[in-house]
Amino acid sequence: MPLTVGTAGHIDHGKTWLVRALTGKDTDRLPEEQARGISIDLGYAPLDLPDGRRFSLVDVPGHERFVRTMVAGASGIDLFLLVIDAAEGARPQTHEHLAILRLLGIERGVVAVTKTDAVEPETLELAVEEARGLVPGVEIVPVSAKNGAGLDELRAALARAAHTAERDSAPTRLYVDRVFTLRGIGTVVTGTLWSGRIGAGTVLRAEPAGRDVRVRSVQVHDRDVDVADAGQRVAVALPRVERTDLRRGDALVEPGSYRPTYRLDVELAELAPIPSRVLVHHGTATALARVVRQGAFAQLRLDTPVVAARDDRVVLRAGTTVGGGRVIDAVPARHADREAFERAARGETRIEVPVRGDDGRWIYPDEWLEEFRAGLEDRLDSADPLDPGVPAPTEAWAEDVLRRLGFERRGAKVYRPGAAGALGARAGEAAELESSLGLEPVKVDDGSLARFLEQSGRLVRVGDGYAVSLGAYEQAKNVLVQELEDAGRITLARFRDLIGSSRRTAQLLLERFDADGVTRRVGDERVLRRSALRN
């Protein structure tokens, strides 16, 4: 069974050096990390064990400033590799990282006491004894990344710890920790596959955006695979998705299996007094939340939606780690009812969903309707001002419920009555972009802004993420149509010469004219479509 191992420990205790010695891969990939000699972001490497299994290894930063990143890396791991410097012993981040692992329910792992080549045997013995008291019941392995001592023993210890690890079967869920683009591939997201499987052609739901995406290809540690299984580190190529459409904290899930929520009911695990406002870490996401508490339970009311499931773990921070919690209801109604918390903790749930009556009409409880309305209002409040709509529900009752609540459905989206896109505070950014446009395509990183300006008749998008001015587009179109009416056909080279542009610009424009129904490609030439009108 594939599993993921995550490092933990104080800064400069040798986590990254140990990962390099175990795997042969330097996980400090950023120039700043290499210049400063400390880990800043998450690093990843394949870990081969003596029994032939290959695990994924996540290396986390140890500095207190990057605890948020550490939590994102630790979420979803199966085993921990706690690293303690033999000379220094346990330090503040050792204790905080260990507390976070416990809050996340990660109980299996191994402790590596590092830099054994730099200490006397008596010092090493004291460090090992301290580690035993700190993490009872796990193997303690002295190692040196410098001379290789203990590395084989450490791999064997990890293999033994992994024998008792299990993953629950559940619908597909992957939390995104990196988003980037590769030439010839497009947008790629990476993350640890919490549950389920992902393969080429799989259709997933990107949440909380509510957008369906289709997987083009999947890699596990830079190798193409037909299918990735739960517990593996995966990279997923997503065609027709802009890099800015996704970010760390988003989730790719099996459609219909998980719902985004602004509220979580949790059973608390308290390390220190929990204030009324905290940062909630769940998966790779971080959200500010108000804590509405009832004894050992609380409802976390989030400022941004997350995708969660019952029994997920969260970490609560307020300057430092103050506690965590086990999710007992991932999509609760807004409440502060102790009895409701206790029922949820026992696993008792009330199913209140729309049903069709004998007369064919939909029947739904008022409480459900109000909860649905509040959730939709929350999503609309967070919608992009450029397009203030959100994906419409796809259930059979959707049309009836939306009509009753007074929302407008336009195509596949839902809007408040009369809502229209507006630039607002981005008017200056839009004006600056427009002033830079002409005939030569300009790269536009913000796809939503480009779509809004195109719909407003202020630019024309060409290629993958580029734009030209509307005036330049119309002028080039007139030149093209005139030539086609006179000559009947046109080549790329001829069009380039007519408009005085580069070959690339001419190619992008011709592809757009094809898409707009002005021209049709025949071999290496274009001809005018019969339906095209000259403007």
C-alpha cells in the first residue's frame, strides 16, 4: 500500500540533509533556500525501502515562521520522521511539530537522532534517552547524514512502522500544495492523494471553485503512471485550466462526494486557552475563523470555505499552536447547540434533503432551505467581482429551489437578481493593460480579467493567455477579408507580410479568426467561410 512519510523537527537539526542521504535528492529547490541554507517551502522525494516498497517523503521547514507550511506538509501523511539533533536535543519547534503531529492523529513513525558523528557517545546516549521519553513507543535510530551511519537501520525502522499503517477507503480527495505551468503540458497541480484513485481521463471537481476538470496525465515522482493510488505524492496535468484558477489549499475531489463549507463542528483538543478567533489549518488550506464554543465542542465559522469530511483533523493557531480538533460534522447548520454537538460526536445525523412529493412537487424543510440559502449567499459574497456568479447546483431540485429563493440562473451559474460584473478596484489595472495592447500579443496572467474585458469589447484574447487590442484585431480582420475576397486563399506568410507582424503574431490571429468563424484552414492556407461578413 502506498504511504507518505513526513519529516518534523527544529530548524538546523538536519532534516533536509537526512532526506538527501536517504533518497539522493536535494529537496531545497528554491534559490533562496539554497542561498540561506534553510528550508522555506515543502520538498518532496521518493523513498525506497529494503523490502522493495517506494514511499513518498515530504520534507517540511523547521523555522517557527514557517509552521503554517509545516502543517500543510504534515496533513495527509501516514508516518512521521521526527529529527532531533544529538548535540542540541529537543528544541521549541521539536515540541510544536510533535504536538501538531498528535493533533493530526499521526501516531506512527520513527525518531532519527542526527549528527551522531559530531558528538561523544555519552551525549548521544542522553539524546536517545530524551527522545524515548518524548515519543514513547516508537523506534529511536541514531544516524549521520555525513558518514551514512545508521541509514540502513533507519530505512528498516520506517519499513517496520509502515506495516501497521492503514488508509480508509473513501472517495477521491487531493489537497493542492503547488500549482505551476510546464511548456507543452499546461497547468500542473501537486499534492498528497488522501483517498481514492486518479488516472488519465478522470473527471474531478475543483473546490471550492465548483469547477469540473479533466485529468490529462498523472505522475508519481516524475514518472508517468496510469493510475495513482491513495498515499502517493502525485502531479496532475489539467488542460484548459489557468495557473491562477487554483492555489494551495484547494481540493480536487470526486464529483458529488464533498461539499465546500464555511462551518465545521469539531471536538476540541486543547493545548492552551483557545481564543475566539484563530487560524484553522485543514488539509493544505488556512482560514481565519471565529470559535463558537460549547464545552469540549466548537463550531468554527470560517472566512473562506474548505472541503472536509467527518473525522478529519484541524490545527488551531493563534501566534502559536493552541490546539486542534476532530471534525464531527463537515457541513453543519449554523448553531451553538450542545445537544447537536453531542449527537454529531456520536455519529447521529439527520438527513433533511429535498424530496419529490406524490404530486411531483419538491418538498424541503424550512431549515434546509435557509441553510442552502445562507451557503449560496456566502459563496456569492466570495465570488469574483468580474463575474459575480457561482456554479449552479446540478441536482434535480435546483431549478425549483433557485426560483423560490429568487436567484437568477444564467447558463451554468447562479447570480443575485440583476448582478453584473464590475472592475471596481481593478479599473486601474484594466486601464494599464488596455494601454499596453496593440497588434503584438501581450501575455495576460489574470484569465478572469481578460475574459471580462473581452466580454466588454475592450480586448481580444488570442492563443493561450495572450491578448491584442480590439482595434488591431478588427484592422487585421479587414485586411484578411479583403485579401481573401480578392485572391480566394491566403498563406500564413502572406498574412504576416500584409499586417507587418511576426510569424507568431500572424499565427495566433489566424487561429482566432478560425475560431470566430471568419476563416477555415485548408492545408497550409485559409479560405473565407461563406458565413463571414466583412465589417
